Amino acid sequence: MADNSYRAGFACFVGRPNAGKSTLTNAIIGQKIAITSNKPQTTRHIIRAVLHRPESQLVLVDTPGLHRPRTLLGERLNDLVRATWSEVDVIGLCIPANEPVGKGDTFIAGEIAALKATVVAVVTKTDLVDKETLAKQLLAVTALGEFADVVPVSAVANSQLDTLVDVMVGHLPKSPQLYPDDMLTDEPEHVLVGEMIREAALEGVRDELPHSIAVLIQEIIPEDGLTKVYADIYIERQSQKAIMIGARGARLKEVGTKARLQIQELLGTKVYLDLHVRVAKDWQRDPRQLRRLGF
């Protein structure tokens, strides 16, 4: 594209777990790209989602939340996050409007202050507070550091999302288009399908289970009007297997139904989903098993 005013580049949202990063990415793109859950550390893969506009291309990179690692998996996810931060043009620091600014926010603000990226503070979940609370939170966030802009948004109420995109695009470099017009994400299909199964598996599990769940896609076979997906859900202990499967297989069936509907929407075909639950003992701490599961 010859137009000198065209801007294109990479941005990512950072913040402590559950600050609304993935929900914000999906709302801006207008389609489900990143999985969301009320469990911390839901995101495990780097997913790039592309927003096309006539004068710009904003590539949103969805990353895991930075956290205090307790396993080898946690350490690897943190390394992945820091590597991504060092490569993007704009960073949106997400801080929820309905929670006081805390140590985690201060720590992350300090971590990103030294990077070359332009930092924008994004106050998320504004639909959950009144105007007075929001005004106080905006002041508290402004005091956290040197930000190029501070933008309050609500992904759920679709409030101020265009303003946020305008602000972020304004900080992108002048550049030709980076991705083709019709590309929404450069993520391989099997990764997105695996993430949708994991999201369905995360819902409703007891607190000790979320980090123990991993999904490995064995095969995706497209046939006439039907896609067959064969996948394994991995957990770490035999006792967790019973929780995952549920009484008479009820829980696994529920996971399958939820995931199948999401996958059908993604692939645009009818889907046959074959799920099995397998035990990989302490996989989050085992380098060999982590490699096998794609970390």
C-alpha cells in the first residue's frame, strides 16, 4: 500500500490475571479469538488477532497473565510474556475499574516502564462501577506511572472500544499492511480448537483443577459437511480424572457439547467431537511432557 499515512503494528494488553485482557481482545476483533474464563492463567498460548481498518492494521497479541510461577509451565509462560512485550509497539496496561490498584499492578507497571513500547493505561470493566468510583480509579491509575493515554472501557457494554483502538493505532508506526485483508488470526486451526475444548473443560471445575488441564488435538479430519475432531484432555492425577469425567460421564458430555458448538462456529461445518481424558502425572513440572503438550 503506497499511502504514507497507513499505520500497522503490534499491540498487546497486559495486566494481572483476570483483568479482562482476552475479553477485550475478542470485543475489539468482534469475534472469539482468545478464550476467556474467570479462572486466572486461562491464556497459555500467544494468539495474534488482526483488526483491519481502511487506514490501519492493528495486530493484537493475546498473552498469558504475568504471575508468580509455581511450576516449570508457569516459568515458561512468564518467559513467553516478557519476550512478547519486548517486541510490540504499544502496550495496554489493563486495570479493572472495580478493584483497587494493587501490588500486582504496580509490579507490572514497573516491568513495562523500561520497554521501548508506548504504554497506554486501560481501565477495564467500567460497567461494574458508578461514575464517582470510576473517577477515583482513573486518578489512582494515572498516579501509577507515565502513560501516553488513559482510556476507560467496557468490553461487555461495548463502551469506548473504538476510542481505545483510535488511541492505540495513533501510536503505531507508519508501515505497509502486515497481513492479508481476510486474515483474522495467524493461529493454526488445531490450536484454536484445542483452546475451545480447554475453555469448556475449565468451566465449573473445582479450584484445584484449572491449571492441571491441557488439551492435545490428535486429529482433525474434514469430510463432506462434517469435521471429525479427536482430542485428549490431560490432567495430572488419577483423582482428577473422576472429577473431569463426572458421574456416569455427565461432565465430560457437557464439556463436549459446549466445545462442539464453539468449534462449529469457528469452522463453519458440523462437528463430530471425540474426547478422552488421560493422566499425565505432574505434567506442569516435567520438561518432556511439557514439550509433548506444546509448551
